[in-house]
Amino acid sequence: MPETRNLTAEEWADFAQVFEKMGVSSPDYVRRFVDTSLDKIYDVFLLNDDTVLKKSDRDWEKYEQYFAGHDFSVPKIISSFQHGDDCWVSMPFVNGSDARDCSPEEAGLVGRELAKIQSYYLGTDLNPDGCRSYFERKVLRYWEKTRKYFPGYEDVFEAVRARFFSAPRTLIHDDFLPINALLDGEKAWLIDWNYADILPYFLDLGRFSFVSYEEGKPHIPKESAKAFLQTYYEEMSQNPQFTVTRQEFSRDVAISAFCQYSMFVSYKDEEKVQESEDYIGLGRIIRYLGDIQLRR
């Protein structure tokens, strides 16, 4: 899980001017967020035990566009300022753990809060050309690299293409990993909307439910993934505009997983790709979608 540690002397020297803009003049009041399990160090800092300061290109813009003035479970951005070429934002600290290894009950909280946001923006289409651009960059491009491993399934890809452009659109996080959902014991907070855009509703579902941080080690247990999807669907179904049946929803979740696995497989070394869990997962999803096509 993400944790914080004291700054090194070099880090304080690198970021002291940024902290001073927040009224912090001593390293004693600053800790840096790291994730030892993923071997990552973030440009995210905890100031005075109550404020998070992070380097971000578009968080402020996205917050103002989609969340300001709403009662969504998204931390309020307090301030934004420029330092050199970098933009920094501050927000209240959510004292909790991320959703990796979450229980089914906790996963349900995440599904409900995501659905509340997406239900509100359901049917929105602020950027009609954005969907086509996204498809070409992040679905078609990856499939073109991986299709050679799955000959004979062009009909599956054509079904994915058709659904991508016919599915309901709403606000998508587009990096909705379990590390971007924080649980404080009472509520799930959804963070880091830097890539948010209006896209097919299902895109966030596979990333949260199926992504692994190591080969064969999913971020969340299978029962938690089921609870996340079930609660999400129940919450979305309260909106009369959401007319997706449960059968269609299962297909859409599979399409979301198809998009994720295609991306990961495309990054694999060709000599080892067929040994990977991502290749196995993509094959499973393709066969499932192929069976749906045959039953039609």
C-alpha cells in the first residue's frame, strides 16, 4: 500500500521552493508518498499531516470542469499554482488505504461512488470526436499488435468496435486502478482524474476488476471484483437512461477487459508473450466474446 517517508536532503533541496509556496519552510513537516510494493516514488507529498501536494498537469482543470460544486466522493482541490514548467495542486489528505486487496464490502463502496458520478454524466457527449480518437489510439492500435496471436477472431474485434461506438457515454476516469480509490473506513474516495474524458461507460470497469500488479496476482480478489461490478450495475440501473440489460452488461465488462488485456499483451516480448497471464486472460475474453457472437 502507498506509504509516506521522510525527505532526503536532496529532495528537500529540489522541492523547497514549492513547499515554501504552501507556507512550509522545514522538512520536518513534509513526507513523500512512495509505494514499496510497486517500487515507485511519487511527486506527491503530505504537508503538516493534513494536506496533500502533488504535481499534476490537468487535475485542477478536470476538477473545475466536472467536480466543483458537486457532492461527489472526489477530494476537493484547494489550490493550484505554477512553479517553473510544473503545475501543483493541493487537497485535503484522505487518511485511508487504497482498494488493493479490498473486501467485497469495500469494493461495493467503490462501485457505488463510481456509478454516482457516471450516472450524473450519462448521455453527455462534450467531445464527439474524442471517442473515435481514443478508439484508434488505445484499442485499434493495440489490437493490430496482438491480433497475430489470435487468428480467426476478426468478428470479435468488429463486435468490440461496434459496441464501442454504440454504448452509452459518460465521464470516464481512464486510469481507474485500485490505487486510485481510497477507503477511510466509512467511504470510498476516487482520486487522480487527470485523464478524465467522455467515453463509453464500461472502460473503467475492466481496469479496476482485472488488472494484475504482477503476473497472476490481481489487485483485488475475485469476490471483490464481483461485488464492485454488481453494486455498480445496481446503482447505474436507478437511472432511467441506463437501459443496459444484465446480459449486455456482462458483455460490456468483457469488452472493457479486452481493451485492457490487448494493451498489456502488445507490450510483451514476442518470444514470451504466450507464457504471460495477460495473454491467457485475453484469450479467455476473446473466446467468451466469440461465443456470444455465435449465439446471436
